[in-house]
Amino acid sequence: MSDSDFVSTSDILQSSDKQRRIAIIALLAVTLVWGATFIWMKQALDALDEEKEMLGTNGVVSSLVLARFAIAAAMMLIFFRRARTSLMDRQIWLDGLVLGSLMFVAYLTQMIGLDEIDPSVSAFLTSLYVVFTAVISSIINLRLPTKIMILGVGLATFGAGFIQGPPHLTWGLAEFITVFCALLFALHILFTQRITIRRDPVAVSTTSFIVVTACSALTVFVLGDGTNPKQWTLIYSEGVLIPVILLGVGGSFFCLLFLNMYQRYLHPIQAAIIYALEPVWATIYGLQLGMVTWSIWILIGGGALFIGNIIVELLSSKPDETTN
């Protein structure tokens, strides 16, 4: 493979079995926290019903995303010296612009699509990022994933899409927007793989968080009412501050930093399959809080996701095996 390849075996950091196991555990921890982010976001949004009527749902969500990534960016700059020194590096800013732009547009399109379609349909269409990751990686590298990887991709996509029941899919603009969101998430996984192999994960995490924060601030003016002081103080509303802090510290700072630090030890397709476990944890948390109703599809979808991950890990134990 040439150096111009997007994701090749050279784009998987050489590591021991122990380091790979640590990476898998780290990404599983990421999905555990990500599963809770939908609860924190729902708690914040439920506390802002009046503000949603006044400023619009998209404007409110943009403000919450802005606060979430501003917290994450501030924590990076406070706790990591090299995060501060990286701000003088033009290449780090360019890499952060790529990752931050992909993250922001993916979140934005997912939000816009979800406003028009059923959550189960959104979950199914968003889960296509696992398929997109495999397809794009294969096209660029001119080699198919192994049969084990293909099986894992299929099980992960089915499990993530059907854990809330069979999606009642009718194609419209919102559905196509959500598919585009899935494509962007796949590209984020692949660009993360390539960039964090060559750059300091702490540095590119910092600049990407700042990019998302800046883009969210601009979106507040586009989708909300940026001239209204209330738009900028939403997080201080009753019942909002704690969920937003959890989103910033857990969902953005912890999860995305760990993603940038540890995904590079795994093949991006395997990482995408692990990330697909997020709806399993979200469903479990939702059941405990009475926000999700039990159905047999939870067992079917969750089981497919777990089996897919176990098969891939047990039968594709080495990075090179995933690209043969």
C-alpha cells in the first residue's frame, strides 16, 4: 500500500495484544458514557420547554452543543500543557478543522433529521455509519474486509437499527439527511484514524473542540436568536446546568479524547463496530429510568451487537487480519 492510501495497515499503530485490549476497553467505556448522553440531553431539553417555544428547538440544541464543547475545550486547555502549546501549530489547526467540521455537521444533520422522523428510524439510519466505514475503507484500500469483519458489520448494523424495534421507513428529506449524517460519522472515524496516527491526539482534540464550539456559536445565530441574551444563558436555567456539565465532561471531553487516543490501535472497521454498542447502553439506561418500554427487540438487537463484537474480537485478533 502506498503512503497516499487513506486507511491501510500502516494507519494502525503497532501495538501489543495488551495495548489492543486496553484500546478495546477504552472504546467500550466511550460507548458506556455515550449511551448516557441521550438521557442528559433529554433532561436538558425537557427543562427548556418554554425556551424551545420562544427560540425554536434547533436554536436551543445549538446552544447546548455550544456549551458542551466549550466545556470540553476549556478542560483540554486547563489540564494539558501541550493542548495550549498546540494552538501555535498551523497543521494541528488544519487537522482540528477537519475533525471538528465533520463532528459538527454530523451532529447538526442528525439533529435536523431527528426533528422530523421517528427515533427508531433515526437510530437505524445513523447505524449505517458502520457499513459506510467498511465500504469507504475497502474502496480506498482496494481490498475487501474479511468475512468475519463483514459479518460483524452486518450484526452491528442490524442490532443498532432494530434494538428499538423494526424501523417504519419511508424515504423523505429527513431520512436522506440522516443517511448523510451516517456518512459523516464514518468519515470522522476514518479521518480520526489517519490524523491521530500522525499527530498528538491531545492537540487535535483541543483544536477540534474549539472548531465545534465556534461552529455552534455561528449556528445559534442561524437557527436561533443570537441577539437575544436568553439564548446565551440557557445553561443556567433550572435543571439544565448539571446535564450540560455531564455532556461536556463525559460526552465530549472524556469520550472524544479517549476516542482520539485509543482508536488508532484498532482497525477503523472494528472501532465502528464497537461504537455501535452505544444504543445498547442507552436502552439499558432508558429502561432503568422508565424512558424506554421493554420489548423483545431490545434483546434481539442488543444480542446481535454483542455477538458481532465478540466474533470480530475473537476471530480477528490482529490488525493485519482485518484488511486481508
